[in-house]
Amino acid sequence: MLMNRAEIGLVNSPPRCWLQRIYEVPVLLRFGGRLLPGTPALEIGCGSGYGLELILERFGAGTADAVDLDPAMIHRAGRRLARYGDRVRLAQGSATDLRTALDADDDSYGGVFDFGIVHHIQDWRKAIAEVARVIAPGGRFYFEEVTSHALARPIYRRLFDHPTDDRFSAEQFLDELAHHGLVVLGSLTRIQGDYLLGAATKPVPTGGER
């Protein structure tokens, strides 16, 4: 679902960008490391494009695709990222159907990034399934998420709009990754389980597997 005006303002604010750059990115790099040179990456829910800058500059992606439901955010991201030229491709669409939005085949990306988007998606399990589908073997899924514990707090319920049914705890999110064959490399929770950060990988098949 689309963010409301209050949350759009928050996620694009200087304090949020500062927190992402100074705290979240180092944590995710500690768990998942930088991408190999030239690696294609994907961000689900790109917003104004600040996360894509970090993906290219801090994680070392060679190219970066992104989807967002909000056409206004796609427009803002396009202006912010114009200097990267054809290294960036933006599309309006849903993280639950990346084949339609980006013509994304299986095993397309060496890195997929979720900077607090999956908790906005009603069918979040389908979004995780899509992430697992498009990550190449040996690739990384970097995630920063807001859990059901946080979404139940009065301030979240009063200020922001989120799906109300079938929200996930940190444990349920990690279990869903495992259900789709992703192996968690490391994770941590903050503020009594409100926030989850981590990285996972799709294992490289051994010689006997197809």
C-alpha cells in the first residue's frame, strides 16, 4: 500500500537519511559485505532514491533497478539519480510482481535491498517469495524492517497507515526467508524487537543439485 503524507515526509527527511547512512548501512555491510564489482542490484520501494545512491556508492552495485508504487516517488528518484545515467532503471510497480514491473527473470540480481518496505505490503509473503526468486545464487538480501511489535504501538497506529492483518514479528520474517531457501548471515533487533536489520543469501547449488 502507498505511504500516507506523514510517513512520506518522515522517510525522506534529513534525520531518516542520516540514520540510514550512519547506522543502518554499516550494520548491513557488517552482515552482508559489499557486492562484487559490476553486480546488478534491486531496491524494492525506492522512494525518492536516496537508498539507491547508497546501494551504488556504499555497497558497490554496478547497476541498480528499483520499483515503487508511487509515481511521484519514481519521478523524484529519477531527478535525484539522473547523474548515474543508464546505471539506474526505475519502474512503477509492485514488489510482489517484479516480472511485470521490471521483466525480472529468476536469479537476476546479486543484491536485493529492502529499506523498510515489506511491512507496507499486504501480501508480504509473496514479496519475500519474489525476492528469493530474483536473487542469484550467492547473492545477498539486505533488509531493514519494522515489525508487528512496533506497528501495534499507538504512535504508529495514529500517524501512519499500514496493513493491519498478518503482520510479522522479527522471528516470522526470518522464518519466511528460510522457507524460501534464504540463509540468514546475521541479524539484530532494536527497541524491544521493533526493528529488524540483517542480511541473507541464496546458497550456491552444490555439484549434485540443479
